Amino acid sequence: MAVGFILIKTEPSKEQQVYEALGSVEEITELHPLFAEFDLMSKVNTSDFYDPGQVVVQKLRAVEGVQDTQTHPATKR
């Protein structure tokens, strides 16, 4: 299993819309609003180390209102 933390920057005033849209992405196990440079932080669980990148490219960045992402792969103990 692979875990990744993805920071998500939204277009201005699109935070709620993006938050709701990401709720349907099955690989996202946690989603938190932030008050920082990025607007949301998601935790993604996948079966393969390379899959979090595919989730970002194919699912997260495809959501209208997502402006930028930053992916942080993690190890699971």
C-alpha cells in the first residue's frame, strides 16, 4: 500500500466546490481545509507506490477549480 499527502490550491472562492467534488474520489481517505498557501490537504491510499501520482493527474487536477497541487509520498509503518 502507498500513501501520499496532496496539497491542493484552488482558484479564488472555489474551495467549497473543490472540497465537495473531491469527496467522490475513492482513493482519498482524508480531506482537510487549510488556512495557508494551499487550501486543502488530502490523504490518498493506493495499492502501488506510483498510483498516487496517477490519482493526482487523472482525478484531482481534473476537478474544475483546482489550480495547483503538490504531492508528498509517504511511507507507512
